[in-house]
Amino acid sequence: MKYVLVGLSCAVLGLLFFFASTYYKGQQVEKYGFMAEKNAELFVRDYSPTLGSDDAKVYIVEFMDPACETCAAFEPFIKKIMAANPGKIKLVLRYAPFHDGADNFVKILEAARMQGKYWETLDVMFKSQGVWANHGQYQPEKLWDIIPRAGVNVEQIRKDMHSPAIAKIIEQDMADVKALNVQKTPGYFVNGKPLQTFGYEQLHQLIKSELDRQYPQ
């Protein structure tokens, strides 16, 4: 009798776990219906910085590095496409600081987010890359003189950037980088579909194809 009860308890717990898991995945699919059921969380984490309408049906997921020159070059291109399609596109930023020391720039950016200055700081970092990260020659001491332009408290950033919570964000993003086989920055996925051949026109066509699919005329 004892073993029967244990067996029944395990079965009940198993069913509860199954239904809870199914419900959670269903919620994820409903929110990010364009992505595979088991992979939704790989693309968009709860903490991921986003730009655009929550009602958008086209998600651009970008794995980036604030010190990446190509990431900076593509930023105005992405924003131009978003502006041309108001309310239809949402940008999700993820991190892939591949180079030695690059994670420190992510930490600075995330610390700025604690002050509500994420996008302002990213904009300043991208526009001043030629000063502090020219061709991979990282000179963080120069960045500290520049980021006050974003309206942040630099001393507070120096403290907050060492937060364990920020370290966990980078750790999780790098785990997703590996799972999705992202090998360089920027790495783009549009509604879960990877940009197979890199380039402005190729990215534009991938975005356009999803816009046409999600918003048929």
C-alpha cells in the first residue's frame, strides 16, 4: 500500500509538472507566436531591453556588443525601418561580448539602465566608438569621460556595474548565444528566423518578408 501511495503521488506530481510546463509554454507561444514552442525563451528573456510596441508582430532579436563597430553601423538602419513601419516592429537586444574585456562595456550599459538611461547611454556609446573602441583598441578610460553626455551618474555606474544581477544577465545571454549558434555580432533573428547571409539588403528583405506575412495587404 505504501508503495502504491508513493507511486500515485509521483504520478500526480508528474501530471502537475506537465500541465504547468504546458501552460507556461502556451503563454510563451501566445506572446511570441512566431517562434518554436521550445525555443521562445532563447530569443526573448524577461530582462531583455526592448524598443517598439508590445503589439508588434515582427520581432527583431539582435545579439550585440556595445563595442561592436558593425552593431553601431546597423543601429540607424534598424531604427529607420522601424520608423517606416510604426507599431509593427519590436527590437530586442541581447548580448554577445565575444572579445576579451567587452563584457565590461555591457556592464556599464546595464548599470546605466538602473538609472533609466539605457537607450541614451547606448546611443552615446555607439556614436563615440571611434574614441574608445577604435578597431578593437579598447580604451575604457576615455569612455568614462564621454558617458556623462547620456545624463548618467558615473560614480553610481562604477558601483552598479559589478552587480551579480548584471553578471547573470551576461551569463544567460552567452548561454543562449551558444544554443542559437551565434558566432559574430551583430547576430540577427527576425521572428525566430536567422539572417543567413549578412548584409543590409539581406536583413531588409528578411524583415520585409515577415512584415508581409504578418501584415498582409
